[in-house]
Amino acid sequence: MIVLAGTIGAGKSSLAEALGEHLGTDVFYEAVDNNPVLDLYYKDPKKYAFLLQIYFLNKRFESIKLAYRQNNNVLDRSIFEDELFLTLNYKNGNVTKTELDIYKELLANMLEELEGMPKKRPDLLIYIDVSFETMLRRIATRGRSFEQVETQPELHDYYAQVHAEYPDWYEAYDASPKIRLDGDKIDFVNNPEDLARVLKIVDGELAKLDLL
Ligand SMILES: Nc1ncnc2c1ncn2[C@@H]1O[C@H](COP(=O)(O)OP(=O)(O)OP(=O)(O)O)[C@@H](O)[C@H]1O
Ligand SMILES: Nc1nc(=O)c2ncn([C@H]3C[C@H](O)[C@@H](CO)O3)c2[nH]1
């Protein structure tokens, strides 16, 4: 299993799709389009943060269980990033200490379940690192209405917080081999040469792991 990681709008779904196509494997996308809580959360984070965290955690776990069935399936965001969002929600007063503790216990329980599976961890984590400016630009061009800073200026600070958490999160991540891609410089969406370069890097990593 290959997992993508990175801030909002970094390019995870785009690269996940390209990887799935290249490797002939399945892609498990983050539950965004049919998510009944996400837009409510963006409107009223205090009311919906805990529910949204539980929603994502549940969906993530479901995807992981399916993804493990075949080598090199691709997951658009890792379960290890969920705690990053949760902790921010706690810092911002969107979840209570009791909610934080309950969530953490549930997450630990779920991670323990994964330990019991034939394949315990992802084979490779690919972190897409983008600057804050790129993050904002991508969110704007993708244009999900509830994510727009233009209509909800307070999101600017929230996005800055999410963006700032990622470098330390990536440094601390040690559940599997990991690689970092510079998403500002590498345009794997519009430039076929850049995409070919990225696919070659990933193929190299998978070959090292005897997965190609
Ligand atoms: N390397 C890139 N170069 C140019 N445009 C990109 C690149 N990566 C992504 N984009 C564009 O940026 C937008 C966001 O990309 P994408 O949806 O793949 O991000 P994501 O990391 O999956 O976001 P989220 O965390 O919100 O799910 C899309 O419009 C996509 O076409
Ligand atoms: N609060 C919160 N907690 C999560 O675990 C989480 N995972 C994803 N997201 C948001 C970010 C994008 O808007 C959108 C797509 O990534 O969903 C989250 N938001």
C-alpha cells in the first residue's frame, strides 16, 4: 500500500490517480464529495469538529482494510495525519478535552487492529510538500465552495496552521519508508515530463521493497 500525505490542496488526489493508473492498482480517495459533514464543519467548526473527525477516521479505516488486499493500492492521505487535524481542532477550541481523549483512544484501538493484519504498515509514504502560497492558490483554483478564503476570510489562519504543522509531522513519521516531493517545483498535473520523473522515483522505491 502506498499512502499520500500533505496539506490541503497539495496534490495528493491528483498524484494518487496517476499512480493507480501507472501501477494498475486501485485508488482509495478521501471521502470528500459525498461527505455529509465537511461543509457543515467549515461553516461551524465548533459544532461539527468531533463528528467530522470520527467520520474521516471511520472512512479511512474502511479504505485501509480494502486497500491491503492487493499490493501497491494507493491511499489518498494516511490515517497518521488524522491526529494532526484533531490536535488543531483541540487547540482551536473546536473539540473538548474529553472528545480529544475519546478520539485518541479510539484511534489507538484502530491502529492496534491494523497491527494484527497481514500487512501492518504502508509500504511507502509519499509526502507532497508545498509552500503556503501554493496551497492557497490550489484551494482557490480547485474551487470547493466551502473551502474558499474569499468568502470565509477566517480560513486563511486555519490553513496557515494546517500548513505549519506538516514539516514536523513528516519529520516525526516513522511507520514506513517515506519520500518527500517538492510540489511547488514538480508539476505532475500539467507536465508529462515531471510526472514521468515522479513515477520513476516511486518505481525505484517500490523496486527496493521488492514490490515491482
Ligand atoms: N503539482 C501540481 N501542479 C499543478 N497543479 C496541481 C498540482 N497538484 C495539484 N494541482 C491542482 O491543485 C488542486 C488540488 O489538487 P488535489 O485535489 O490533488 O489536492 P489534495 O492534496 O488531494 O487536496 P485535499 O487535501 O483537499 O484532498 C487541483 O486543482 C489540482 O489540479
Ligand atoms: N478537520 C478535518 N479533519 C480531518 O481529519 C480531515 N481530513 C480531511 N479534511 C478536510 C481538509 C479538506 O478540506 C478536505 C479534503 O482533504 O477535507 C479534514 N478536516
